[in-house]
Amino acid sequence: MSQIDFHYLMPLLILTGGALLTMLVVAIKRNHKIIYVVTALSLIGSFLYLFELRGLQRHVVEPLFVIDGFAILYIGLTLLTSLVISMMSYAYFEQREERKEEYYILILLATLGACTLVISKHFASLFLGLEVLSVSLYALISYLRMRERSDEAGIKYLILAAVSSAFLLFGMALVYASTGTMTFEGIAASIASAYDLPLLMLTGFGMMIIGVGFKLSVVPFHMWTPDVYEGAPAPVTAFIATVSKGGMLGLLIRLFMQVEGFRFQTLVLIFTIVAIASMFAGNLLALMQRNVKRILAYSSISHLGYLLVAFLAGNELGVEAITFYLVAYFITTVGAFGVVTMLSDSEGDAEQLEDYRGLLWRRPWTAAVFTAMLLSLAGIPLTAGFVGKFYILAAGVNTQLWLLVAMLVLNSVIGLYYYIKLIAVMFQQPEAGREPVERLRPSILLASAGTLAVLALLLLYIGVYPTGLVNLIEGLISPATMVQNPSAPLLEAAK
Amino acid sequence: MTNIPMEAGLLLAGILFTLGLISVLIRRNIIFMLISVEIMLNAAGLAFIVAATRWAQPDGQVMFIFILTMAAAEVSVGLALILQLHHQLKTLDSDAANKMFG
Amino acid sequence: MENLLWLIPALPFAGALLLILFGRRMPRNLVAILGAGSVGFSALITLLLGFQFLSARPDFYVQQVWTWFDVAGFSPGIAFHLDALSLVFVFVVTFVGFLIHVYSAGYMADEEDFARFFACMNLFVGSMLMLVLADNLLLLYLGWEGVGLCSYLLIGFWYKNPANGYAARKAFIITRVGDTAMAIGLFILFQTFGTLNIQAILSEAPQTWPVGSQKAVLTAFLLLGGAVGKSGQLPLQTWLPDAMAGPTPVSALIHAATMVTAGVYLIARTNVIFELAPPAMMAVAIVGAVTLLIAGCTALTQYDLKRVLAYSTISQIGYMFLALGVGAWSAGIFHFMIHAFFKALLFLCAGAIIIALHHEQDMRQMGGLRRALPVVFWTFLIGAASLAALPLVTAGFYSKDQILWYALAGERGNVWLYLAALVGAFITAIYTFRMVFITFYGEAKTHVSHPPGLVMVVPLVILAILSTVGGFIELPHNFAHLTLFSDLLQPVLPGIAVDETIGESEWMFQTLAAGVSVVGLFLAFLFFYARPAAFQETITRSKVTMAIRDFWFSGWGFDKLYDMLFVRPYVYLSKLNKADVIDEIYTGMASLAETLNRALSRTQDGVLRNYITGVVVGAVLILTLSLLL
Amino acid sequence: MIMIWLIVILMVGGVLAWISERASIAAPRWVALLSVLVPFALTIYLWQTTSASATSPWLLQLDIPWIPQWGIGFRMALDGLSLLMLLLTFFLGILAVLVSWREIDNRVGFFFFNLLWVLAGIAGVFLTMDLFLFYFFWEVMLIPMYFQIGIWGHANRNYAAYKFFLFTQASGLLMLLAILGLYFIHGRQTGTYTFNYFELLGTSFTPEAARLLMFGFLAAFLVKLPVVPFHSWLPDAHSEAPTAGSVILAGLLLKTGAYGLLRFVIPLFPTAAPDFAPWAMLLGVIGILYGAILAFSQTDLKRLVAYTSVSHMGFVILGVFAFNELALQGVVMQMITHGLSTGALFILAGFLYSRLHTRDIRQMGGFWSVAPKMGVIMLIFVMASLGLPGLGNFIAEFLTLVGAWQANNWLTVFATIGLVLATAYSLRLMQKTFYGENALESHADAHALPDLNLREMLIALPMVAAILWLGLYPQPVLDTAKPSITQQLQAYQEPEAPVVAPVAQNAPVLILPADTLSTHHSTRGGAYVTD
């Protein structure tokens, strides 16, 4: 570890420091506001430090980490998302009696785990990041101890996550046994000349896919998703839906790009099946669902399916598309769960469809934001979701993944149904809608409302003028050139 | 030592892993499920050690220690959760925890 | 002077427009004056133009008002073309139209929707003039459809009775069938000649199409389709009797004198094309011959005064078709003109009777009206004589005789056509005088309350005069050889060559024709005046005669046939598919999605172990896949 | 810039209308009316002042970079076709505002917001010459429409709104795929990755690719048009929408499909389209007949009119795939006149509904005696819908059929038979509403059906005037459309001439420095001038 390594790892160190500091503060004095501020500051600090790293060369901390444009982009995304989620958590937890302070420690740690995932280039760091993320999540999911569902969700997630971790570990062990190295580039080097993968490797990769697939909640490892989404507190759900999946996806991209997994038909086939199954299962399951959090859970399953389409494109355009889509998806999901958080009261989360009836007339702005988020999920123009979907389709068409693209289109239509059903519920005439039992002081809600407003504006901005974001993504990803893949000189002419 | 082929070690690990998996599937008591998961994790650890032995590297051992640590953390959180769940459900039957479905 | 041409159709249109816009706020007198006046002025202009035309004898006048549209060289104009043929039609339309308008002012005096009536009538006259003056077939089509619309509106004038609405729709739809054929004919003409200008087509056609060429025949048949629909000829004749649901002046103007003869006009107008298509010519003649027989037989059995006249109209137009079909163009047009006079007269008389008897139309409820309505009786008698073609004194005799003669002696004529026409003439005489005897003789059955006023009587008298003297402008060549009418039409319509071998015996055939109508008159006298009971008994005694009578009465079963063949299946099919079977596909897709949703939801049962099973199954699948492939 | 203003005024007007609701309930109405009137006036001004030059049909052009990385620009251009469509859009827009004047009484501001945004989206569709932007507007117009149906619709509105949205989305996404395919194929051929319509025009394809891409475009347009068997969203959406919604759906939204066929399918796929033409024409004929048969048996007034739309739109596809000027002029006329006539019928249905609170024609009849003015208007538009000469629809149908006849005789014959069926349903409509015994006489209050009032006459009379004008002197419209129609057909008129230089894979024809792309002059797109 040299000094320069510290420089590069500083964002993560800030997070660690923040977590420790929070712990200390909790030990001294339990004060929601202080803890909240400390958390926010450490996230912001960490994020700001990223600007220091921008424009610098790709840096490798041997043998575990690599920090490049891609990593910075994903870390930044993760940090911002965590920040937004913690902003919205304040109001949510303020109206609940439980001890709220440890929540922020866990959030910081989980964020740290996710950030570790996206910079890791070694099985060990991968495993560490994953487990830091997972173990924090167990606690986060069941954070509201008094709620039966929280506990149920926690235990389900714990057992399943542990099982999937076991698969992942075993798979890593097999790969290690086969190649004798645990760094990504080492593995890549050892199979670089291989036309076909050895059996051991295939089994290993297969088992790793299970572990990864679980975190991404793709079919057939998706079954925990609705239960956990429903049981967890709304902000935590948002966190699982975004940060946890984003981190894992970042890792997957890095690993696959490095080892050029797309050369192997078997892996591509597996991912194709998984993608199609996820799209269908997610959308079909959501179709008649009446619990909003579960709808969003199923919708996230299908969205991961969409993302896999771009992933399977397997080139720079695909990575850009994934990244762009992730940004849009993060904004949208956080926004949607933000609305759920806003509408929740001390009794429980606002998750039944009935809670949203006539929302457009009761709370027009909230409803408008929610509508925008849903339309973005559905991929309707003027929202970021549309550009994201467009990007993914472009990647798919470019690589001529006609089957996947067709399935994506078909599923977009199926998915549309439940999104607009939700919207329709919102503009139905309210029939003595259930008002929140007690409303918080407006000043507390201000942070949430402000965050939501920012998210909505961002959503529209990206939807209407995506150039800036596209530039940013291209700028950060292209020089990273994770793979020297000459077969994808795309879009360069238009630049 | 060296005349035990790596495949045999991996096979052992695989069998262990499968046993753990089967017992997760058939056990209803949550504590037993947790234990079964531990078996799976340890099977993975064993596989790492076998692999490390093949390549004569310490990396596998390091991984095993990571796994142990992580398993401990997991179990501690898990037990806390189980306690809480037992408090609410008055049972350790995992099938009883099915309030959320559909 | 010929610059005034556009005013002829424009005036009625203007009248119609004013009446539509302000009619309901106008006093009744003003409505009548505006309605009849605009047509009157048209008639006046026609008269002026006609004099000029007759004195100057140009081939035609053309006036283009504006270019309707111009697409890819297809530029039909709103342009009017006046030649001898159109002059005859314009003359009949404006004059008879004017008389009927005047008559209507009296006939419709008690009607609530006075203005609407005159608006429609004016619109009709305008459209009809457009039809006959059009210099291109598209404008003709405009008039063609316009008169169809007015016919619809006026048949359904008493819209409150659903039966009238039904009759109106029937008329519109059935004529539309013919119009469709005609439209396709226009497509072919346009494709071939690149224009729809009538004169251009007529001069081009002989160069483009050899006689009997397939396209010419096809086109002629399609145009015939249009003509048949509009003119109530077989097989599209069924709408015309029902069209009598409209007010009687409407029947007189539209469904006797003018609109229904549009088919005759169309065929005469496009005579060149028909000349190029001998099979089509034959078809025209056969359609005419068959129609005149069928309609005549039906007219024998009807009791509704207006229906008798309606079938008679169909039958007489059959004569015109026959004439056109054998190439006796000017004879057909001549008969059209004479028919317009006497049939309008008959209808107007019938109207006077009907209104006098409180809208009673059944002849069995009439009788003995000779004394109660003397003017109507005499004028009706004159009209009837003309219709029955009583020799020498009636116009009908001269016009019909020409047709009979050419049906036999014309180069396209033959014995069968002649026989059909002769038998038709015989039947005509019988049913015509059946009407006269039943209606005006015998004992009075209904009290006459409402004798016609002066506005109604004057048109009757004028028409009666025309029905008599109209025939003297064209006399047979072995009689006085006066050919004013055919000379007039000479530049437009080709003459007809006569088979020289039978030319000698023309006297004989004329006498035969005259005899047939007199015998018919006598039989009618016998059956319906002298011995009605005995005749009735003869009919009812035998099942065969009864069956024939019922068959004839039903209009030879055409209504029933079409009902079964087209109307019912269509309505049934439409009703059956009201909910749109294609929608089921999409509903099916939706329910498929729902089913899948339910099936998949069952996997999400909330039991942790099942979820693990899911993971394991997935693991097994993935591992199998990776190992197998 | 004027083109952007057209859209911006509508969008800003929409927002203002929404906001102004707080001031008074009447304010949104006036705001909305004004914000449609201004673009209408602007368009009329454009119509009067500009004319196509001999070389190029384009009247105005505009190109602002938007997402330059992807070759997406805010490209707009105006030619005669677009101009006519804009005129129709704003004309019907004004009427839609007027009919909603009293009909909508809850959430007025939001209603007019949606109305204006739909119009903005439609105007955008008619103006844009960038395929990405086209898709963008294509979708943007759906959402407000969805809200209109879903919030202010009749009883079954949710179902109708879903159906409408799902159908159009599904088909739209297929078009998006085709657009992307086109984009990449063109990009690979020329090295220029762009969504610019003018540049994409010259793309050449393998027959297979051309067919697939064309089907992608067709999917969107045929569903929107709609063509049987993709029509089933239409009756539901039309009948459940509020009057203004129905007017815009029938009058404008369907036209975007027809416009798309003219603007994109025909010129982009000069090789694939003729192969598909017989099938397309067959679909058109099936639509004409099927729609007519279904219209005949409907008992819901608006549903009936909706099926007549299906029938009438059959003529559009029939004409489009005849590939000749006559037919295409007929199609353009059909787009306009159908917009007017069907719009008018929906407005009349709205008038009746507002008085009777039913759309069931079995409960109507004999209204002539109480509402003769309405009867006359109804009669005129019923006649228009059956294609009576003298009214605009006749010109449209006749030109279409004449043109189609040149292409395919038998199909044209069957299409012409559709005129008979049109007569059947049109007259039935007239019979059931205004003819017959007065259905209200049995009620206590026989005068429950007041005749048209001043505002309603103000709506109806311009439509009557317009349909008569189009029927008697359509030349201004035809002249306006002519240059762009010739343009669309260029590839078909001279089949031997190398319309599209076959572009070899490694021999790009367009070699351009990157910075001149935005003002690139494409020969087929006409002179390209930024304003």
C-alpha cells in the first residue's frame, strides 16, 4: 500500500471513517439529527473526493482493486443514491419509535460494500464487498423489529443470501482450482487462448452465476424479491433495488468484460435464458398484483432482464447502455420508493393500491412525481427511462440480438399495463381515501419533498436532454477500455 | 499428502456442499437451516483449501479465513433474527413465516 | 346568352340554400315563391337558351365555371355542356319541374315542413340539371348522387313513419349498388382515356376500342349497371314502388318524370361506348323488354293507385331501354319526353285524388270520382290515353309506336323484342284503363272533401295539353313524316338504319299496335266496369290464376328474393359479429397473461423452503446447461 | 423558428391553462382557445405566404443539435403535407376546445393541459424530420390522450384507456426497433450515424432487411390507422373518450398513422413496399368492408362512428399502396375530410349525449322534429361519410379509388362495394337518430332536446363550410400537397433510374467531414436550409 493507493481508495476510506464516527457518536449521544448530518456529510465528502480522481489514469491496487473511470462512475452513482435514500429516510424514521441511529451506520457500511464490489478485481475483494453489503442488508431489512414482516423478510433474505453466497464461493473455489489465480486478469489470461472452457471452469462459472443472479434477483433466483421488498422499510427497499443491484451489476460487467465471457456460447445462452425468463416472470407476476411494493419488486425483476439485454450486447455500447439505464433506473426507483416513503405513516408503509386511489386529487405534486417515475419505468418519452430503454434497444439492435430485443418490446407492453394501472388508480375519484394517521411537521417532510422534486426534475432533464449524461458516461467508460475489444467501434462516427 | 488428487478433495467438498444443500431443503427448523448453510459455506472453504493446495498458494487459506469470519457475522445476525422471529411466531418452523406471498 | 347556362342549375341551388338557411323563418308564401320561382327562372332561361340554340343550331354550348380539381392531369371542371340531348332533358326538368313545384304549393299547403319540402325539391332540380348538363362524367356523377340524396330525403319526407324511412333507405342503397358499378365504369374510362370529359371520351373511344372489344363491353355493362339502378330496371327495380312513400309531387317529379330517366340519359349520353359494345346493347334491349313485361304484369294486380303508376313507370322506362338497346336513340328520348308529360300528369292527378280523399291511396276505396272531380277525371283520362297509346290522338301513341317499329325493323331489332313490346302495350292498355274504371266509375266509396285548388289544376291542364300535342312534333314517315325531334337530336345521337325487307309493311304493324291498345281498353272495360264480379270470380276460382296473381302482386318475388339473398344474411352477419370477433384475439391474449400471472403467483407462496427449492432448481438447470453444451 | 413556436405555444398554453385554473374556472378555456388560435393563425399565415419552389417541396427547415453523439437533432421541416396536417390539427383543436367548453366541468385546467399537449405532440409528429424525434413525439402525444380518456371518459374509460395505450405502445416500440435498425444499417453503410430523415432516405437494404424494417414501421402506422385486424382499440377508445378526445383521436391521431405511411414507409422502402402493396391493399379492402359491416350493427352512437373510421381508413392504406399521385392526393384528402366529417359526427354525438345522457341509438329517434338544425348538420356529415359528391369525402374516395384502380382492379372493385355498405350504415345512423317517431315524446318533457345553441352552431358551421369547400373546390389543398406527394413518389416514378445509388459495404457514398453533418445537403431531401 503506497500513499497513492490511499489517495485512490480515499472515497471508500471516508465511508469507513464515516461509519466509525457514526458508531462513536451513537455511543456518546443518540441524536437522530446529528447522526443524519454525519452520514450525509461522509457520503457527500466521499462523492466530492471522486472529482479529485477524475481524469486520472487507471490505477490498480494490487491485487485487489482497480480504480478507473468505470469504477468512479459506479461509485459516484452508488454514493449519490445512498445519499438520496438517506435524505428520504430521515422523515421516515422520525415518525417511528425504534432506535433510528444504527440505521445510518448500516447504510454507510452497505454503501461501502457496494463500492468495494465495483472496484474489485479479485475474488477476495469481491467476496468481502459482497458480504459487507449482504450482512448490512440483513440488519437493514429487519430493522423495524416490531414488524412481523420485517423479520420474516430478514430471515428469508438471510438464508437465501447465505445459500447463494455458498454457491458463489464454491464456484470461485472451482475456478481457482482450475486456474490457480483469483484475479480477474489472471483468469482471463488463463482462458484467453481457450476455445472451450474446461469442465471445472464451466461449473465454477455456472455456480458463480447463481450467486450473482441472486443478488440481481433474476429468474430463477428472484423469489425473495417481492417478500423482501414488501417486508423491508421503504427506504431500505429502495436501497436493495438500486445500490445492491447496481454494485453487483458493475462487478458482473467488469468480470465478464475482463474474461471475455461473451466468447463462450454456453454462458451467453444461460444469460439469454435468464434475461428472457426474468422479463416475463417479472412482468407477468406484477400484472394483477395489488401491493405497490411488490409491483415494484416484480418490475425490478423485469428491469434486470432488460439490463441483461444490453449486457449481452457485450460491447462498449452495451456497457454505456447499461450504465445509462442504471442511472435512469436508480432515479426512477428511488423516486418511486421515495413517494412510497412519503406516503407511509407510522402505522405501516403505503403499499396497498387503495392507498393511492385519487392521489392525483389529494396530493397532486406527489402523484405527479409518482406518475413521472412510473412512466419512466414504463419507458415513455420525456423521461429518463425512455432514453435508457432506447439505449438498450440500440445496443441490442446493434448486436442484432433480435430475439432478446423482440422479447424486450413484448415485455415493455405487458409491463405497461400495470404501470398505467397504478396511474389510473391515482386519478380515480377518491372514496374517502385513507389519510395518513398523523402528519409530520412540514419542515421534516421538506427534505423528502425536495429530494423527490430534484429527482423528478432530473428524470425529465435526462429524458429531454440526455446529452450531458451520455457525454459523462462515454467520457468515463471509453478511456477505461476494460477490454481491448476492437470489434465494437460503434457510434464513433456520430461523435 | 501429494498423492491425493485434487479431484478427490473437490469431490469431498462437493458432497459436503450437496449434503448441506439437501438439508437446507428438507429442514423446517430455522436454526437447522442456518447450520446447513454453514455446512455449505464450509464446503466451499474446503474447496478453496483443496485448490490452494494444488497450486501451493496461501490464497485459499486466506479465503477460508474470510469465509469463517463472514459465517460468524452471518450467524450472529441470523440468530438475532431468529430470536426475534420466535418471539413473534412462537415457533421456529420456517414455513410459519409466510405472511407475505402472491 | 349562353353565358347564362350556369344559372340554370345555380338558381335552384340558390333557392335550396336560402330555404335551408332561412326557410323556417320565412312565411309560407315566400317559401313557395322562392321554391317555384327559382325553378321557374331556370325554365325561363332554358327557354331563352333553347330558342337561341334552335335558331343558331350550334353543336353545343360549353361553359366552364371553375376547375373542380386538377390532379395528375385529371382535371374535371364544374362545366356545363348544352347540346340537343341535354336541351331536351333540361327542358323537361325545368318545365315539368316548375309545374310540379307550382302544384306542390297547393298540395303541400297543410304540411308542417313546407320549407324543407321545397328546399329538397329545389336541391333535386339543381342536381338533376347538373346531371344532364355536366360536361364530364364526374360532374354527372355528382348530379347523379345528388338526385339520389334528394330522392332519399323526399321519400323519407314524412320521416316519423319508420316505413317511409325504410323505403327511403332502400331506394338510396339499391341505387347505390348501381352507382358503384357506374363508378367502376368511370375508373376504366379514366384509365383508358385519361379524362372523364364526355365529349373527349366519345370522340376517342372509337379510335381506342374496336367494336366489341372487351373493355368497351365491360364499361358499357358497368354503365348499364348504373343506369339500371337509377331507372328502376331489372334487376334493381325493387326500390321504385316503395319510393311512392314520398309525397305525390315527389313521385311525379322524381320517380316518374325526371330522376328515374337518368339511366336513359346516361346510356344515350354515352351512346358511342354502347355502339362499340353490341352485347351491351343487346343487354339494354333485353333488360328493357323483360322489365316492361314484368312491371306491366305487376301493375295489373296492384290496388294502390300510386303503386300502379310506379310499376307503369318502370314498364315505360323499359320501353325507353328497349329503344336505346335497338339503337333507336331518338325514339327512346322522345318517349322519355312524352312519358315525362303524361306520367307527371297522371301522378299529379293521383295526388289530387289522394288529397281529396284524405290520403287514401287504395283504389278499392275510390270509385265514381268522375263527377266529384271532373277536371281531374278529364286530365287523368288524357294522361291514361297517352299511356295506353290510344291511336292518333295521343302523344304516347307516336312515341311508343316508334319504339315498337324499331324493335322489329331496326337493324338490332328482332321479332322477340317486338313481341315483348307489343304484349307490353297490350298490358299497358289494360292496367291503365283498369285504373280509370275503378277510380272514376262505379259508385263512390269515400267522400270527397278537398277538391284541388287553382294552383293544382293549372299544372294538370298544361300537362294534359302537352301529353296530347307533344306527340305531333315527331310523326311516322309513312304518316306525315315529321321529324322535328329526331332532327334536333341528329348531331348528338346516331340515326337508326331500318331493315328494308320489312319496311314495306309498316302500316300493318302500326295498325296492329293501335289495335292491341284498343283491345286492351275494351278488355279493361269488360273486366273492371261491365263485369267486374265475373272477372273476379274467374280469377279466384282457379288456384293457378290466384297463384299467378299473387306472384305478380308481389312484384315477381324480387323483394323476397333480395331479402333472403342479401339483406337478411348481411344483417344477420352484422348482428352476429356486433361484438367484433377480432377483439376476442386480444381479449384472449389478455386472459392468457392473466392465467400466466395466476400460475406464476402460485410459485410465490411465501414459504422460504420453496424459494430455496427455486434457487436449487435454477442451479441444477444452469449447471446442466453449462455441462451439456 | 416558427415551427418551434407552434409547438411551444401549445405546450406553454397547456401549462398556463393548468395554472390559470386557480384564477377562475373559465380561465383555462380562454387560455386554451387562445393558445390554439394563435398557431392556427400562424399556420394560415404560413400557408398564404410560402410556396414550394420548383426544386424542393420544403417550405421551412430547421436543425438544432440535440443529442449529437447519436446523430439526433431537433430537426423539423415543413412541406405541403405537413402544412395541411397542421391546419387540420389546429382547426380541429379549436373545435375540440369549443366542444369542451361546457362538457368538461371538473379539473378543467388539467383537461385543457392535456388537450393542448396532445395537440403539441401531434403537431410535432407532423413537423419532425428526425426519426428519433418523431418517435419521441409519437409517444408524447399518447400520455395526455391516455389521461383524457382515463379521467374524463365515460363509464368504461379505464379499459378503453389501457387498450388504447397498450396497442399504440406495442406497435410504437416495433417502429422504434425498425428506426434503430435503419439507423445502424445506414450508419454501417455510410459511416454516418444519424436519425436525419433526409439522409436516411437514401439507404439501400438487402431485401430481407428492407422487409423487416418496413414491417416495423408498418406496425406502428397500421395500428394507429387502424387497419383490420389491429383496430380493436379504436372503438373502445373512441366511444369512451370525452367528445374532444374522440374528435382528436378520430380526426388527428389516426391521421398520424396515415401521415407516417406517406412520409416514411413510401419513400424509405421503395423496393420493399411494392412487394407488400397487394397485401396492404387487401388489408385496406378488408378494413373497408369489415368496418362497414360492424358499423352497421352497432347500437352505441360513438362506437358506430368509430367503426366507420375503420372503414374509411381502409381507403387510406388502399390509396397509399397504389403508389400514384391520384391515389396519394386522394389519401391526403381523405385524411383531411375524414378528420372533419368524423370529427363532426363525434361532436354531434357529444351534443346528443350532453342532452340525453345516452349514446344508445335505440333510445333515440325522431329528433328532426325538435332539433332540425342539428338534423341538417347530421345529415350533411352522414352524407359526407357515405361519400356524397359535392362534399370533401367524395373527392378523397374517388381519387383514391381511381388511383387504386390503376394498381389493382379487383381490390378496387371490392373497395368500391364498400361505398354501398357505407350507405347502409350511414343511413341507418340517420334513421335511428333523426328519423322515425320522436323517442322523447313518451317522456313527460318532449322538449328535453333543445336545438343547437349559438356556441354549437359556431362549432358546426365552420365544419360544414369546410367540408363543402373541400368538396367543391379542393384545389388549394391539392396544390399544397402536390409537391410533397411528388417527392414521396419519386422513387416509384422512375424505377430504372438509379434513385438510390447502391451503396457498397466498404464504399461509403457520403463522405463528409463531421462538422458539416448538420447542414448536409441531401439530394433526395431537397435543398437543406436552416432557418
